[in-house]
Amino acid sequence: MDTQAIKDRVIAVKAKREYLLQLLEKPDLGALKIDVSQALEEMDDLLDEFHRTFPNEVI
């Protein structure tokens, strides 16, 4: 997989992260709030790893 393909996928993940943040704010989420929080945490880890691997790439 080339760098551009990885960057494109990370951009897609970042866009979905924003949706999860909005979802987390909903009061009727119930037990799914734990899963959404976990997904956000894993996405943040992925984004951090991307920035460590490609420090000069801006997404």
C-alpha cells in the first residue's frame, strides 16, 4: 500500500471520528456510549500513529 492510499484511508477515518463525537453527545445513547468512546480512543491511537510514522503529512 502506498503512502497516498494510507493517507486517504486516514482522512476517511478522521471524518468518521467527527460523526462519533456528535453521536457521543446524544443523551439517549445508553450502553452504546461505552462502545463509541472505545472507538474514539482507537481512532485517536490510529491518528497518533499516523502522525508518528508520517510526521510531515498534514491531514
